[in-house]
Amino acid sequence: MNITLHNIGRRFNQEWIFKGIDYTFSSNKSYAILGPNGSGKSTLIKVLTGQLTPSEGKIIFTDNSNTIDVENIYQYLSIAAPYIELIEEFTLNELLDFHFKYKKPLADFQNSQIIELLGMEKSANKGLKFFSSGMKQRVKLALACCSDSKILFLDEPTSNLDTSGESWYLELLKKTFISERLLIIGSNQEKEYGFCDEKFSITSYK
């Protein structure tokens, strides 16, 4: 699965957040989108996931030789980000059941395995509204990483995680076959992306 950008730009009112991006994100590689807070990393990720339309330029999604319409790209991707909300009225078990009605899980990653991976066996039937911010972040990451999607987006993946949570995040990536997918991470912390194949600086396109 490849994502090819041709002269992509996005502006807010009259101010360009980024412009003139010509770049290809290629299958089976990992990328870090880098830049300080407020530089446009999340905006670019929203363009790449089809949540926002570019103000100029063209974005092309291809799976082998087949072109995918932007309206259908959601079927090929998973995302964890601070602006993606969980349904807090659900228990963890209910959320997993709901999520995997729409996303196929990776092989050998059924609900019980994911809960074990999270280390939340005692919280499986607890309402998400009672979870700490760190627990919620782990759930977001597990939902994205354990979905059988060809593209995985992680925006600020260690938000609200303590040191043990940061180590858990890196182990999660190893266990969910990220080398077999296109992985794109939005970050300004090397601990989140140090393993990535390529770095993309958003500040180069101002």
C-alpha cells in the first residue's frame, strides 16, 4: 500500500500550514512525521487518512496496481491519536466487540488475547469512563495496532503514558507485525519513532 503526494498543501483561512509536498510513503516501511507542537503534523495525518481534504495538490492511494478512492481509504487503515475518542459508556469488552465489527483483528488477536496484551484482565468489564488517561491511551494503541489494516497511523503515541507504558508501546509494535505494514508516526519525541526507516520534517514545507 503506497500513499503518493503531489504538490499537497493545506491552509487555514489565509495561512498555509504546509505546502508543496511531493512525497511517497511506501508499503512495509515506517515513517516519522516530525515537527514541533503546532507545526502541522496532525493536520497532515488527517489529510493522509482522508479526514481532511488538501487545499491544493493531489493524493493517490495504491494497493499493488489498484488505485483506492479517498472515500474508501478508511477500510485500509487504523489510527490512534489524541483526537480519536473512545466510547466511554462501553466496558472494555464491549468496546472490543464494537470495534471489531468494523475492523478485522489480526490473526490470533481475539478479545481475550488483546485484553491480556493490555494487562487489563481485571478491568475487562469495567466502564471506560473509569479508566485512567494512561489506560485509555493503551486501549487506543491496542485497537489500532491489533486491527488487520495495511496502513497504521500513530499520532503522539505515548501521550499520557508513563515510563512503563512507553516500554509497553514499543513491545506492542513488535508483537503486531508493523514491519509488514505501512507505519506512519506523528511525533516530536525520538523515543516514539527512533526505529523508523525514514524521517519526514513538516517544517521543510512551510
